[in-house]
Amino acid sequence: MGPTQINGLPAHPLLVHVVVILVPLAALMVAASALLPAVRRRLGILTPLVAFVALVSVPLTTHAGEWLEARLPSSPLVRRHAELGDQLLPWAAGLFVLAAAGWLWARRAASGGATPTPATTPATTPATTPATTPATTPATATTAPATATTAPATDRAGAGHPAGGVGTRDRVVMIVLAVLSVVVAVGSVVQVYRIGDSGAKAVWQGSYSAAPGPGDHG
């Protein structure tokens, strides 16, 4: 499934650095893209791409970790580290799904909102109304264009127009995606920290002295 050794040494410690860098980076990009439209437009497809690479790196790292675990003395700290490592994959998958969904939905909303619809109302109404009004009745002639100019205003506002409903739906979906993105981003970063902390304890706890040895000045 993936490399277990690199240059005769376990690959897990090296692959861990990839996860520690890419998962928090993907979390930051996903959260920033969900909250800031300018950042989302600038990053574009880069956000789901980074999230995908981070997702792929997680099973590679856990596979190498399982290989190493089978070759180490069993201890509660090692088992705890392995258990936490297995729990990272759902968080990484959530980051990728939300990154892809946010990017695709933003593209759909941008292309769907680019078509102007209220342009036909002001072109036809003012042209026909004055033509049918007699020239001898200026009072009614001046009031007709006034009512004609108010129709496009309500149309632009989206009252009773299907486009207004689509815009509202887009905003609701983006808000939901933003909330989920922040939650999953924070959760994935916290999980990475928990895994790293447990791994450090499994490697170093009880294996070094708090006081320097004779002749050492560190």
C-alpha cells in the first residue's frame, strides 16, 4: 500500500512530517476559503488539491505506522498512539469533501448568477404606454412613465422572481459549508496535535534523563 522503509529505516517518522504539514495547511485553506470569498477566488482549485494530497498521505502514514508497531515492544503508549492515528482519516476525508463541495458550489453560484433577467421589463413598458396616450391629456401622459419606471425596481430587488430564491439558497448553502468547514478544520488540527503528543510520549517518555550526564553542558 505504501513504503514501510526508506534507506533501511522505518518510513513512518518521515511520513509523519508530511501529515503534520499538509493536514493543518489544508484545514487552514478550507476554513479561509469558506469564510473569505476573496481567498476562495484566489486559491481556487488549489484548496481541494491540497486537501486531496493530505487525505492520501494519512493512510500511507498509518500503514507505515502499523508496520513499525508490529516490530516494537508493545506498550500502552504505543497502542494509544496507533488508535489516535487511525482516527485521523475521517477528519482528512471531511476536509477534502468540504473543500471540493465549496469549490464546486462557488463555481456553480458564480455561473448561475451571471445572467441578467430584469432587462426586458423597462424596454417594452415605457415604449408602448406613451404611444397610446392622447396628446391632449398631458396629466395622464406624465403619470404613465412614472409607474413604468417602478416596475424594474421591484424586479431588480428579486421580489417574486425565481432568481431571488436561487440567490437565497446559495447563501444558505455557503453558510452551512462555512460552519462545517470551520468545525472540521479545527477538529482535524486538534486530532493532529493529539496524535503528535501521544507519539512523542511513546518515543521519549522514560527514555531520557532530565539532568545532563557528566561532562555534558547541554
